[in-house]
Amino acid sequence: VTLHHSLPVFTLAWPADAQVAGRNLLTLRVEHTMSPQRAGIGRDPRELGVGLRSIAVLEAGATWLPPRLRGGALVRNPPPPTATAAEGNQDAVVVTAPGDVVWWGHGYRLSEHVLRISPATAEVAFHALGTHGDTVPLASSRAVHEASAEHRDFVPTSATDLSDHTFLVARVEASSDAPVTLQLRRERLSRNRWSSAPPAVTQNLNVVVVILDAARPDRFGCYGGPRPTTPAIDTLANESRIYHNVFALVPYTLCSVPTMLTGLSFLDHEVVAPENRLADEATTLAETLSGAGYATAAFSSTPNNSRAKGFDQGYDVFHEDWSDGERRLPIDPHRLVSHAVAWLEQADEGRPFHLLVHMVPPHEPYQPGPEFDHFSDPGYSGAVDGDLPWNVAFNNAATTADEADRRHLVDLYDGNLLRADDATGRLLGALRSRTDWDRTVVLVTSDHGEALTEHGLIGHNAAVYDEMLRVPFILRIPGDTARTEDRRLGALTDLAPTLLSAAGFDVRSGDDARSLLDPDPGLPRVLILRTSHKHPTWGVRTDRHKLIHRGSAASELFDLEHDPRETDSVIDDHRLLAAALRQVMSDCRLREPLFRADDASNIDAEDRQMLEALGYVD
Ligand SMILES: [Zn+2]
């Protein structure tokens, strides 16, 4: 067994006496032992899944290359790779059924090398498929280079770069009555990573990030919510840029926070499970700012944003507010903010600072307390109490909710949001009272969204529907005097580049992370989404469509323009687009991560207890 892009490759020698002419049957049996105990956590909650991507039949001594083609294609006899200026040619030989379509994803260039088709009489068409399902012809096999009785070689009319996201994939369609063998050659292009350089002339702008955990923007007053849930944040919004379409890539804190800190997708930072720790080699926003002379401090109320995860990289001070060293403390956003304000009071106004505050509300439990329970009906007599057990029972269909229950749940969530807003208001008050307020950038955001019974779910973690991923993104930049709206598609990978850009750094956008201050929104984006580790569901989102891929269950495709609530899958009407989006997802899952997460499996018992209370651990 060898590993290729984290995937195990099993090589089986085929004994000479097993090679018989005609139809042969190969039986694969998968056996696996799962651990009954996992380091004191209890029974292993994972499910074993096995997928077979392809079978390659090779000549003795030949090198196998991943096909990156549609699942089920038989790949045989790939010729040895040839080095080029790009990351390397990748050849694959594909046998298609009559009228079949095969794919290869973006991030490639259709090579100028000869492509080979056999039989020589077969016709093949190459198209690029756009983000909205539109197709553009790339090359035709009629441009014959050389032909023999068995095959025909041809050269694409021009080398075609598929590295931008305008075109998702190339589509190769063979029209023939008999199977067609295609020898494809493509060059994988280098990925474009975002980067930043300190300003030539320092502007000494402070950078403040306030994370309200599990905050969904449509409940905020400034996003058009129906209630005064966010009076303090609404005041900030009056002099801010309001981004309407910024999404978490994953609906859980542990995995989303490192994306916010580094501008890396979970595919590249690999912090996806409790035992993972952000690699020291990854560069965080705080490290960049600290390197430019900033004083840095973080105040967190959740063990999912903690030193144990390696998220303290670059912070002079990293305050963990769930424990005083002796006892576990109750969640209190005001206590958290009071620590941050105390730090601000001693901070030198002549030196720029970076402050991050991560409070738990409006995250479960939705128990705002009498001071902030402004929206619920005192006469409500149902079972909804805002706490995790009832919500979990609802998610497991162990209980149901009537209209009054649903209303009460939202009422409690809104009260919890008001509580977070009030604490945010105290922090903003402390910032405004400083002489450097006119040099202070402020971002109010969340690490993910929250479902409030949509799609039969409460909370987050478990789905990639928009209600679990859309986040508020309210950016105050000194000098802005009025509110502005921005509806471009963005992601939490953009947080670090955007803030550095706002602070005057010279930021170059990359494929996955961009500055949202760039007046040019850039090429259409494709976001790769995933749920938490227990039962991963994957998704791909463009500005218009979302494909949701759930293992063995039927995939869904939503047209978000006409169906923003994601209720009616249109996959049967857009098979080509769905296949293309699935191919992009598959390509991303196969790529090498930029960083390997370190191991942090020794989480202490108290943190684990806290995580359990938040619903993160079985
Ligand atoms: Zn969270």
C-alpha cells in the first residue's frame, strides 16, 4: 500500500497463471478493525466508509497516476509522466462508453501535446463548462495531426488554460458506436496563494475582530432582521461596509476559526477534528500583525478557539475565559469583554494593536437570562428551553416542534443575540473612548451560521445549507462615514486578507482567499464546503448554485437565485453542471494540503467537559 494525495493505493500483482483471455472477475473484500476505545473518549463514534475510485491495469513496472476522472472510468496503461514547466503533465487513458462524457477539473491547462484517439474513426469534442452550466467549445478532434489504421493523433488548436474559475471543467464527449479510448494530457498549474507585505509607510491602524459564535445575519437589525436584537452593532453598521454573502466553509468552530486566522481552507490547514492542532508553520493574522510591531491579544470563551488548538500563534496575550484554573466558569460574554477592556486600558495608545474577542452567545444554550430575554412569550408552556438536550432530540426526530415551539426557539435565540450585542456594545464603547478610535478597524462576524429548524435541524455542525454557513461581516474602516452594501460572494478565508488590506498592508489575493476591499470582485468563485467530522457532507457553492454531496445519499443541486431556502433540488434538470461541480470538489479533495495539522489529542478533561456542554463531543 502506498499513499497518493492521502489516498491509499493498493497494488496487486497479477499472477501469470491468473491471466486468462476473456472476461475475468476480480473480487475485492474490505476488512477493517475499529477501535472500541479511543483515548478515554468512549466508543469510537465513526462509521467506516470505503470508496473505490478506480481500477488501473498497468504493464509491469509502470507508474500509476490518479485519474481525476469521473468515477467508474477504467484507466489503463498510463504512459510514464513527462516533466514540464508546469507542475507536471498528467496523462490518463480513458475508455468511454458510446456517447459518454469524461471530465477533468480546473487548475489545468489543456496541453499542446498531441492527444490520441482510437479507433481512428471516432469523433471527440472538447468543451469548457462555465459556472452557470454554459458550454464553450475548446477543441475538436478534426484537427488531425497524424493518423494510422488504429488511432488518430491531434493537437488542440491552442493551449487552453483552465486555471480560472470562469470555466469549471473541460468536458470531453465521444460520439461513437463503439468504446473510444482517449489518451489525455493536461498540465497541472501551480496554485495561487494569497500573500501580504507590510505597508511602506506605517499607518498604525488597530485591527479588532469580534466573533459572535453561531450568529446568523438575518436575525441582526442591520441585516433587515425584524427585531431590535443588535442595537449596538447596528450603530457600528451605520459607518461600515455590510457584506451580505460571506460564508463559512464549515459549520463548526474548531475548523472555521483556523480559516479565519490564516486565510486557508480546511483543505489546507487540516484542523478538522478535536485531536488536530494548527501547524506552527501556518502564518496567522496575529503573527503578521505582531511581526509589523502590533501588540496582540485574544480573548476567547470557547475551548474550540484555544491555545491547545495552536490558535494562540502570534498573540502576546491569549485569555481563555472558561476556567479560572480551578473551576469551570459559566459562559458570560460581559465577563469576557471586561477582560478585553482591561487589556485595552493598559494598551499604549501610541502603538497599534490587534484585539480578537470570541464570545459564545448566541450559540446554544439559547438562555439569555432575564436581562436579555426580551422577545419570548411569558405564556409559552411548551418544552423548548433553548438548551442542547431538547435541540438534539429535535435533530434526532425524537421530538417534534409546533409553531409555538419554533417561535419560542427563535425568541430565545434572539434574546441570546441581544446579550452578545450588549457585550459587544461595551467593547465598542471602550474603543470609542480611546484617542485612537479614528485609527481603528473593526470587524463583527461569526465563525458559522445556525439553523433554527430549517431543513429539520437546530444548531450547526451537520449540514452545509446556507443558514449554517452564512455569517455577518460588518467592517468598519476609519474614514467611512456612511453604510455601504456589498453582495459579492465571499468566504471566511477572506477575513485575514481583508483586514490586512484595511490596515494598509499590500495584499495580493489568491485562488481561495481575497481581499473584499478590492473593487474588482475577481473571477467567479467556487467554495468547497464540508460538515464536521462525524458524518461529513460535502458541498460546492458558486454565486448561483450549490451542489450537496452526502456519501451514498442522492446529491442535491440548488439554484440559489430562485430557491434561496434550498428546498427544491434541480439536479435532474442540470446533470452536466452537477457532474462538473462534483468534479471540482473531487479535485480539491485529492490535492495536497498546504499544511499538515499537528496532533493535540491530549485535551484536558475540563475542556472536554466544556465541549460536551456545547455539543461538540459525543
Ligand atoms: Zn462556533
